[in-house]
Amino acid sequence: MTFLLGGARSGKSAYAERLATALPAPWTYIATAEAYDEEMRERIVHHRARRGEGWQTLDAPLDLAGALDSLPAGRPVLVDCLTLWLTNHMLAEHDVEAECARLGAVLSRPRGPWFVVSNEVGLGIVPDNALARRFRDAAGRLNQQVASQADTVLMMVAGLPLKVK
């Protein structure tokens, strides 16, 4: 498993797509975004158009572990992204620790080349509200868990990958 971290617009998704498509198709893209507004719908359309042919897209805004478990072994998989998935669970007021543990169990046994994207949100200032602080802390813990399980960890900065692990 390769884990790709970075800030907004750091090139995480595009680089993960390049890594996945360097392998034989078919490729599976597991999308965690939900289109709550027009701007997000446009982002989703842009991502789908950029991917082009050969991709199977699965929408998994909440059941990411189940989506990963449902895939055939050996297929390249790109998960984009963990922070949107985490947001969905927090907004739904689910047990975030239990969901992260469930996801971690599946990620600990990848059945092929998996590329997992997440935002690094802990590099900025301390948020001024409790929900944002809970999110930042939960994202940090989730990123640590996934990084410890990954074979390779890349930090994306200005479109450039920096190997962390």
C-alpha cells in the first residue's frame, strides 16, 4: 500500500492516478466525496474527466471498508480521500474511532496495489472551534494509523512527491 499525504491542491490525487495507471488496467477508484453543493459537483466532474478510460468508480462516502473488501484481489485501487470519508462520518455523528478501526483492519491486508490519499491538516494554526479541532485530531490519528500500515508514504508538496517511508 502507498499512502499519499499533502495539503489542498498539492497534487495528491493526480500523482496517485499516475502511480495506479502505471500498472495494468482495470483500475478501481473509490470516491469518498459527497456532492453537497454545486462547487463540489464540479470538482467531482473534473476528477472523473481527468481519469479517463479504464477506471471503475465506486462511491463509498461511508462504507469504505466494505468497498475495499468487495474488490477482487490484485486490482490496482485508488482511495480518494480519507479526510472526506472522515468528514462524512463526523457529520453523521458516527463512532469515528470504531469506523477508523474497521477501516484500519481492511487496510492492514491489501490484496493488491492500493493507493490511499489523505490530507495533512495538522500543519496550520489551531482551529478556533471544537468541531474543527476534533476533525484535525481525528485526521492526524487516522493518518498515523494508515502510515504505520503502508509500505510507502509520500508527502506531496507543490506537485512533487517526497518519500517519507
